[in-house]
Amino acid sequence: MTLTWLYAPADRPDLVAKALAGPAGVVIVDLEDAVAPDRKEYARAQVVALLAGGPQPRVEVRINDVRMPYGQEDLRAIGALSARTAGIRVPKVESARELREVAASLPGGVVLHPLVESALGLERLYEIASADPAVASVGLGEADLRADLRVADEAGLAWARSRIVVAARAAGLPAPVQSVYTDFRDLAGLAESCRTGRAMGFRGRAAIHPAQLPVIEAAYRPTEQEVTAASEVVAAAGAGAVALPDGRFVDEAVVRQARTVLADARHTPEPATRRRDARLPAPRSAEQG
């Protein structure tokens, strides 16, 4: 199971190569916020060159807002090559329709990772999460969301974070990934924020600096004590509702939670459990991918 995602600006191919040589589970090659307007065309050409060189299973590409010309140009430039990536991050999503249009413009088999960054998108989170079979995850863009909601700090995002965890699970998607922690020097603050995110139901986090990666890994990996406790619970499974010698009560829900802890410890990918609405398009076949 991937626990770390590292952003790298698309107009800095040296940094992209360095990121790909490092320990991040996924490298997000960024065409959006990390690239100045006068560098967009150059950045786009660098992404095309990277993908033209062959499959990049550890690369996601964050495109620009598809409602704007930059985003449409991104889709036209990398569309045919996007199947060589681990997915396309679609920022500032506010409707299911936007995602369906993006999915329709890309080759079959490409997965989408929409980012919700506004109050309107937050209100429509379940619609976005269940918009199309191509949607593989949902996430928050917390810097923009914080500005839109006019909240001062992480505490003001607690409801939004809980909301996306619920929407992802309701849509049958994996648990969401935490947004970046923007102060890359504050590793203690990052660790505390990650522990809070894990307790809320997130699994892993995006980073803006390589120094953040080991902190995220450590915070999201279950501790030895958690693994031991989970193993004891699973060992008691099948005996109905029972109490362990230390007083812990064990029933099926507790066992499911314990199995999640053990899967996280093994880095086992989380299974998809999407509940498909009958009105949604059918999944794309393996032949189409």
C-alpha cells in the first residue's frame, strides 16, 4: 500500500528525475500550482517527453483546472499518453459532469484522482466520488479550500476531512490521502497532523519536500503495539462476541478494524468496494484498457 505521494514541478525535469529516484510511492508531476503561467507550455512539453519515453507506473500528472484553457491544453497534449501514468489528478473539481467529460476525453483505462478545493465541491463530494468508473480516489486541496471557507487553521478543516472520508467509503473508494502540509521545515507539526489524519480515516499523505516522506511513513505505519493488539483480536475471531483477558470486547466490527491495521502493516492495497449506482456508466473493460 502506498503511503507517500511527492509533488514535483513539471517544468523542473531535474527535480522530477530526482523524485522518481527517491523513496516516494508515487510522484505527482505538477502542471498546476507549481508552474508559473509563462512556464506552462514548457512544463507540458516535459510531461509529454517523460511519458513518451515509456510507461511511468509511479507517476501521476496533476493537470490544470479543466474549466480553463490551460487545463484543456493539458488534456489535448497528454491525452493519448495518459494511460502510461498511475492516473490524472484533476484539481478544483466542483461537479460530476466535469469528471465525466474528462474521462470521455481520455483513453480507456486511465484513472482519475479528483481534488475538491471549494465549498461547492465539498457539498457535492459523494456525486464527485461516484461520478464515473474512472474515478479511483478523491482528495482535498486544503490550501484553496481553507481560503474559500475562510478558516484559520487545520481545526477549521475537521468537518471537511471527515466529509471526504465518509464520501470515499460511501462510493466504495479507498480511504483518501491527506493533503500536503505546507511548512516543510515543521516536521514535528507534520507528524502530529498525520497522526490526526490517520485517526480520522486517511491513509497516507502527499508531500512537497522529500524530507517529509519518512515522517509520513512513520506516522501512517501501525506501531508494534497496534499490530500486536490487532493480531490478538483477529486470533479471537470466529468465537462470536467475546472479551479478551485485558478486557477488550471483540465482535465482528472490531475484527474488521483489526484486519485493516494488519493490512496497513503489510502495506496491502485496500480493496475497491465501489457501490455502483444503476445510473452510472458500466466499468470500462480490460480490453478497452
